[in-house]
Amino acid sequence: MHIPDIIIAIDGYSSTGKSSFARLIASEFSFLYLDSGAMYRGVTLLAVEQGLIDSDNIVDIPALRSALLSFDLHFSSTPDGSKTFIGDRCIEKEIRTMEISGKVSPIAAVPCVREFVDMRLREFGKKKRVVMDGRDIGTTVFPDAELKIFMTADLEVRARRRAAEMIAKGDDVSLESVMANLRERDYIDSHRETSPLSKAADALVLDNSRMTLQDQMEWIREVIREKFGNVSD
Ligand code: DC
């Protein structure tokens, strides 16, 4: 299916499968996929490595603001797809640990961090044909995105998927700890002052608790046919 030059914004709760869905959309429609959460995770890694966030998740905001001035965080394509880098160091694996997951929401709530990330994300949107997932893509980063999707799923379904993913990667995690982390992140992400997670008024809700990825692809093809009419197959 060939679709017009648009931006597809996918927002929603943690571990609703936004990135798997977005990756598949990108590959089917030849779009660029961007994982905005990876940028927040990259900034969190910086904060952890430089001791700018303590064990109570209190952030040294002035020091973080100045560290961001020379922080070379970017995406680069590799033979395995696009990955997150600091300079020439690939940080894709380090940013997915439970330690980073436990600290990313307080970091993502800091306004100068959001400015830093938003500026980079908007650069990518200039050429359109981008699918981006996150928490505020349809509300703040690209409020004019032509297609906005808000993803949700039952907490337990999400925790099971996430725990299975982490165990498959060799991480020793319990379902309870993953559920607690998701519950906490949902709360912080939805209640922060700057760009909280919320559904854009014109976003379509996709509850995938009982859907496979293929079901979701069927759903989006139908949405695109309805919204953009004469797309060619
Ligand atoms: O999608 P993810 O779980 O990798 O995102 C990690 C964290 O980053 C998430 O808890 C909230 C934050 N985030 C955000 O605040 N805004 C975005 N656009 C993307 C992620």
C-alpha cells in the first residue's frame, strides 16, 4: 500500500507495543521510524553516569541542563536498523535496563530535557513520511500530524509482554516488579506538568489487549483507506 507524505504520531501508555507497531508500519509503508522514548532513556543514561540523579530520583537540574549543551545523542542506522548513540558509542542495550526504566520518567518530566528532545524530534518531521512513538507526539511534538493513534492495553497484559521480552533478553525480572514499574511510570507520565501523557482530541484509540500485531496492521490499513481514500495497493 502506498500512502501520502504524512506524519504518523503514536502515543500511549508504557509497554503497549507502540514501538513494535511503529516499526512494522515503517517497514510496510517505507517510513522512517523514530523511538522518542529512546532519547529520554539516553538522557537518563547520561544523568546516571554523571551522578545527576540520586537514589531518590532527585535530579540536579542545573548540572543536567549544562551537560545537555554538549550532549551528542543521536540515532544512526546500523546493519540491524536504527540504533541510539552517544557520539560513536551504541547505547541501545544499556538504555533498556530496569535501572534506566526506573529513572526515565523523572528525567522526562524535566522541562529542559523535553526541550532538548523535542528540538531533535522536530528536525526529523520536516521531510514527513515519519512514524514516531512516545507520550506527547500528537499533542506537543507534532500537533498537526495527519494521523494520530493513542494506544492502550490492560496493565497485566502489558506487564506480561514486557516481562517476557526482558526474560528473553536474559534479564532476571519478576512480573510484579515490571507491573510496579509500569504503574509508576503511567502515573508520573500522566501527571507531570510539562507535556503529560494524554490523548490528543483527534487521536484514534487503539486498545490492543486482545489483538496481535497482524490485527493491528489490518486496523491501520483500514484507517488509512478511510482517511486518505484512494491509496494504491
Ligand atoms: O517508550 P519508552 O517506555 O521507551 O519511554 C521511556 C520514558 O520516556 C517513558 O516512561 C516516558 C518518557 N517519554 C516521554 O515522556 N515522552 C515521549 N515522547 C516518549 C517517552
